[in-house]
Amino acid sequence: MIVLGIETSCDETACAIVADGDKIMANIVASQIDIHSAYGGIIPEIASRKHVESIYAVIKQALTVANIGIEDLDGIAVTQFPGLVGSLLVGIAAAKSFAFARQLPLVGVNHLFGHIAAIFLTEKKPAFPFVALVVSGGHTSTYVVHGPHNFALAGQTLDDAAGEAFDKAAKLLNLGYPGGVAIDKLAKKGKRDYIAFPRAMRNSTNFSFSGVKTALLNYLQKISTPPNEEALADIVSSYQEAIVEVLVEKTISLALSKKIPRVVVCGGVAANSRLRAAFQEAGDKEQIAIFIPPIALCTDNAAMIAAAGFFRLQNNERDDLAINAISRIHANS
Ligand code: KG4
Ligand code: ZN
């Protein structure tokens, strides 16, 4: 089964073609980062307009790279929620047009389940059940995944997402947007225990990252002069460690409490080198197998949407042409 996936939930216009849910034939991502970084964050109105400008070319390029025509497709999967409504609508309109014109089955996909499905595009696939941590710019949630159509939410952030905590810290420190990559790079040169930033809600399955961000703000206000290069590296390294430690601790604890020795870590923040290493260390210690997609499949892409859509299509699920964009995810989804 050949599935065309479309992803436009935020600031990436992406289209991919995936065969049988795990073979990537094309994976095109047109990033708008250069445009939004000038504003220090995503401007939704600009994002929608850029998606409109890019979507057709991105779909066409995916078909060219995969060396197939529309007639070779068996279905279309598109991110339906959560995300910026204006951005989601562009991908959904494109998906509906192709589905209608070519009478192709169409399925809407939960972006977060897309992030989890990215792991099925890799060589080392986890068996069910597994625990998944989805950690991105907009979400920090854990799930117990019993099967491709059976996800149970176990924990979620009560305020900021982990990626947001990285991005807001980078903004405070003038490190540019998006902040995760810049902090990751700079933190490699710093001391992880330079400042004891708070680790919130240690005894809960839920997360909270607004406190660590405020602690950083307070720290910066307290020191009289701006930190030099060395101190800056120590600050971001300690800050990153506070976020990483909580993510690893809560996810591993969940896996241990459920007696599930498999953990999938996905979403944009799973690109973080310290998070990847810390999960590996914890997994080795607790004898839990850790599965993390390669970086290009952690950050937003359409191959993961095609992979998640494949599971729905294979299950004979279909959406009709009335599907609409939904900005927020249902509390229990
Ligand atoms: O999954 P994603 O591409 O988009 C959302 O669905 O939100 O995640 C984007 C987030 C941003 O907050 C970005 O700063 C973060 O992922 N990110 C990282 C790294 N690369 C991307 N955070 C920490 N370290 C990284 N290397
Ligand atoms: Zn995402």
C-alpha cells in the first residue's frame, strides 16, 4: 500500500510517500524557520500563507522523488489535529482535493500519533505494548501504546511543553529561534550541575515546565552582569539537564510501573543529544529497550503522518471529505 502523507500543522510544509507503512519513498520538508526566526517565534498568519505558496510544489516534488504518479497511490493521510488551524487547513484542503479528484481513500491523522508512528519507519521497531514519550514544541505527553489503534494517555504537561521551555530560554538568552538546537549545541560545553534548577512534580505522571523557565528568568535577573561565554554554557547545560532528567525519570518510572520494557521517545525534542544519551543510560540501567527515531524523523515531517495513516487505512478506516482542522486535542486523546 502506497500512502501519500501531508503535514502542515505548524511551520513546516511537508509531503512524503511511504510504502507499506515503513518504506520511505520520498520525504520532503520545506521549512519556514528562516522567515519566522526574524520575529522570534511563529506568526500563524504568515505560516498559513507560506503553506499555500509551497504545498503544491512540495507534493509534486515528493511524487518526483518517489518516481511515481498519483495513479500509483492507495491512500492519502493528512494531519488533522492538533496545530494552528490556518496551517492545518492548507494541508487538509490539498489532501481533500487529491482524494476527491482521484477517488482515493482519505484519513485524518493525530499529529502526536504521527510522531509515535515515526518509529515504524526505522529498522529497529518496538513490539507492542510500549511506553511512548511525545516531546515537542507544543506537547509533552506519555502514552501506553497497546497496539496501532490503542493508545492510553498516561501523563501530560500542565503548562509549557518541554520544547517551549527550550525555546523560551533561548529567547531570554538571545540564542535565536527555535532554541532547542542552539541550547543542545552550547550545553555540550557546559557543566550540568552548575545551577540546581527545579525539577517539578517529581511524584506525578504529569509534567510542568513553567517553573524551570521562571527559575532561569530569576537567575538572570539576579546576576548583575550578563554571563560570559563559559557561564552561559554552564547555565544552558544545567537548564537542559533539569528538563532532560524529568523527562527520563517520569517515562522510565511509567515503563517500570507498567512492567513494559520498551520505551519510544519521539517529537522534536527527541532530537536533543543529551536527552538521547540520558534515555540510553537509563534504559541500560533498568533493562528497558529505548527506541528513538533518527533526528530527521523526530522533528515535524510527513513520513510519520503517512506511517500513522497507513495503520488507519489498513484497518479500513476512512474519513469523508467533510473533515475539518481541529486546533486542540481532546483531553483524553
Ligand atoms: O515536533 P516538532 O518539530 O514540532 C512540534 O510538533 O512542536 O518540535 C519542535 C520543537 C521546538 O521546540 C524545538 O526547539 C525542539 O523541538 N527541538 C529541540 C532540538 N531540536 C528541535 N529541542 C532540544 N534539542 C534539540 N536538538
Ligand atoms: Zn510535531
